[in-house]
Amino acid sequence: MEIEEVDLVYPEDCNIVLGYSHFIKTIEDLTEIVTTTVPLCEFGIGFSEASGKRLIRTDGNSDQLIKVASENLKMIGSGHTFLIVLRKAYPINILNAVKSCQEVGYVMAATSNPLTVIVARNKRGGGIIGVIDGYSPLGVEDRNARAERINFLRDIGYKRGP
């Protein structure tokens, strides 16, 4: 078995959700989730089949983001993997609905950070062992950093009040 690092490539103004799912119906169900949860966003979705024709199934409303999803899934080379690429929306907007999708086993990453996928490969194919999301911490939050966090969440509308 070989272990490989795969650095995902996607536009800086996008967020991604990477996960494991088990059925061809995944692509249509995830598309419905995105379009009903954040109808004005741009998105592309890819899903890698693990049997049968073993195709990367795609959907979305942006040809560019559909291509981004499929190209990254080709690099990962793991069956039963999905990737959602979002523009003008955040993972927080869709994450609970994605996790509730009956085909989804789990979500490995929901981020806009640089993402490295750790893939194990054997004679049959590849499987994701984990991810490296962003960077290591540089310290612990102090009072000023805490106040900045609290204000930021209110400034962007995710929390109310002073």
C-alpha cells in the first residue's frame, strides 16, 4: 500500500465540502440540498462511483465549479467520494442538510482553507484516510482575540446583539 498527499485546487472565493457517500443517487440528492438551501449560490458537485461504470458523476449550475469538483476527484481517485464546491455560500449554510442526506456516511472537510487529502492506494484503488485542513495553530486566544471573534460573528450576521 502507498500513501499519497493530494492538494486540492479550487478558486480562492470558494468553499468546499468533501465527504463519503455510498450510492449513485447521491449526486441528485446533494444537488437538491444545495439548490433548496442556498438557491442563489453558484456550485458544482462531483461524486465518484466505486463500482459499475466507476464514473465521476457531476451536477451543478456553474460549469467552472463542476469542472473543479471533477478534476479534484480525479486527483483523489477514491470511490464513493463527493465534493461540493460553493461560491456565494458557506458550508455552514448546507452542512446539516448534507449530513442528513440518507446516502452520506460522513463529511471529512468543510472549508475554504488549503486542503490536503491523505489517500491510501492499493491494487484496487484509493481510500481517504484523513485530511489536513488549513494550518497549525500559532497560540491561544487572548481577550483581544476573543473580542475580535465575537465582533466578527456579529458583523457578518451570524450572531445578534452587542
